[in-house]
Amino acid sequence: MDTLLALPTPDMLDKAADILISGGLVAFPTETVYGLGANALDELAVRGIFVAKGRPADNPLIVHVDGVHMAQRVCVWNNMAQELATAFWPGPLTMVLPRRGIVSDIVTAGLATVGVRMPDHPVAHQLIKRCGLPLAAPSANLSGRPSPTRAAHVMDDFDGKIPMILDGGECAIGVESTVVDMSGTVPTILRPGAVTPEQVAMVLGECRVSPAVRRDLLPGEDAPSPGMRHRHYAPRAAMTLVKGDPEAVARYINAAYNKTDSAVILAFTPHLLLYGERRVRNLGPDAATAAHRLFYILRELDDLGFKEIYSETLPATGLGLAVMNRLARAAAFRIVDAGAPTPAQGPDT
């Protein structure tokens, strides 16, 4: 199969819509990351997403819509959902709601709920409008790899595997949408993103964060959102996060770095000088910049063939919660406290 990489001209958008209507796959940009789309109402088409990505069947998909009316076709809407849609749609917010029978089990991984969102990107919006279909669309990467924020990343993973990629440039946000469970009485964040728990609470009065945001799922625990089960966002290198006082973190990372000849460091702008002449990638001055850069940097490090990555952390508040969630899952929750005593030390040494 030849994969067409195309700019989103009217003709190419029509061609992409035709592919989707006929049961094919199209990768397209959103404001968060690139998505790999299929007609959410065509079970065979959706199965193609799982095959192309190598995605486990127990990992549900998000359905992308062009507005509330289309969302109501696939899920049972409620007043809280309407309030959040008014505040944050179009935008990086996915709401998990009771599904309607029109949605097949393969989209929801057999769950009674479905995630829906209205993306805030002109190409995604036009594509959904032109095909008139809700689109099931996980991130357009091979399962487990860092999510794609540029069309070139999608081509790296899917050249020859899907018919078309629409190139809408670099994604503005860089991490996937916030997923909030709206099927119960209290909204609960299942996957953090650019819409923060604090912002949801400002609209609805309260918002919880699922404990699974900060840990692996327990045996037998359901995954009602993408990004909760299996290793996600992962580079090929072994990745370790180091938390604590910046100087203690730098001492730990520098010592670990010096023991290998194939390591690289991820650090925030104020701390770069702490690493001397070692190989460092700058995550930026704050959480917003780190969110925008993270997946691009991880893919770059894959291309360069590093074996180990040591990364600083940041407070898990606001958008920092989303960045830390992605870093922790990329590192398979391998997190070291630079201030904790080693097994050979006592607390007074």
C-alpha cells in the first residue's frame, strides 16, 4: 500500500472523507496530537485501527465529533456534559458517558461507556463535517510509542500501512486530551491533559482525579479511558524519572549518566547549568512548554539511539499533572527520590 501524505486542501479533504466513508483509515491533526481515524459506526473499519497500531483490544477508543448533536448520537448526554461542552468544546476535553447501542463493543473495549470529544483544529473539524461521521481516533502511533505531534512522526510509524495522512503542521498542545468520566455523580479525571481538574471544578463545582492517573491499574481493574493500561508514550530507551530538590536531582542524574556512554538527560530551563557539558534536552521553562515538546523529544531520542534517559520531574498540579502522567508511563513508573537514602545508607549518613 502506498501512503499519501497530503496537505489539507479541499480536494484532499474530500479524498480523505471518501476513504473514511468507504471503511478506510486516515491520519489527521488535532490540537493535541495526530489521530488515526476510522468510521466509529463501522466495526470492520475500527478493527483496522487495532491491526494497524498493534493496539490491545482492551484499550478503548475516543470518538471525535463535530458538535453536541453528533455526540448525542453515540452517547447519553446529560446536563453536566452540556456545561463542560459549553466551556471547553471545541477543545482538548474528552467526556466518558453511557454509550448508545449504535457504538460497537470494539470501540469501547466492551464497556458500557464511550469517550467523546470535539477537537479544536480546522482540519479535524472539516474532515468530520465532510464525511458526516463520528470518527474513532486514537493517537496515530504504533501502540506504546510516543504520540505523534507532526505528520512526519505518523509517516515514520505508518508508511505503507494506511492510505492517507493529512499534514496539518505541528500540533499546538502536544499531549492527548483530558479524559473526564461523566457517567457517575462526581466528574473524575481518568487521563489528565490541557483541561485541568481545577478548570473542570470551576465549571461543575467539584472534580476528582482517579488514583490510576498516578499508578498502574490493579489486576482486574477496568480501563475506561485510553492511556490507563499497558505501557504508553514509551521511548525505546530505558527511562528513569528523578524527583526531589533540583541540586540533589542533578547529583543523582550526573552520577548515573557518568556510568554509561549512551545516556541523555531531560531537564527544565532553570536547571540546565547543573548538568555541565553532558547531553541534555531542554523541556522548557514550564509545564506548557514541556507538554508541547515532550513527545517530539522522545521520538528524536529514539532516532539517535540512546539507551538510557534520565528526566527531571515537576509538580503534578495544573498542566503539570498531565506532563507527569506521560513521563511516568513512558518510564513504566520507574521513579527515584533523589533525597531518599540508598539501601547502603542510614537516615543520618
